[in-house]
Amino acid sequence: MKDPTGVAQQLQAAIWITSVCVRIAEGCCELAGGMAVSESSSPQRRVRDLLVAAQRVAVQPRNYVTAGAAVLARRAA
């Protein structure tokens, strides 16, 4: 059985890393200006790819509920 605290930490890290990557890619699009609007532009593709990754089950912010439950269980023990 996996340690709930370890699972919670992994979920939190995945959510944070994904969120930061999305913000970085969006910043790159802003810096690229009008060129980034094109569907064939590299920054635009990266933002779309990262947004899809952010929507995956493992990195959904709702997983903070799992993380919080693990922390509460550890404190109660």
C-alpha cells in the first residue's frame, strides 16, 4: 500500500509543476506578440499541449482534496 502522505506530495508537485509550465508558455505567447496567434506557431502549440496536460486527472486541482485528507489522517494518527 502506498503511503498517503507520499501520494499527496506527488499530486501537489504535479499540480504545481503543470500550473507553472502553463504560465510560462502563456508568457512566451505574450512575448511573441502577434506571431503567436497563428495556429502553426510553436508557442501556440505548446500552450495548447500544456492546457491539455493540465486537464488530465492526475494534475487536477481537485486532487488537493486527496492531499488534504492524507495530511489530516497523518495528524490524527
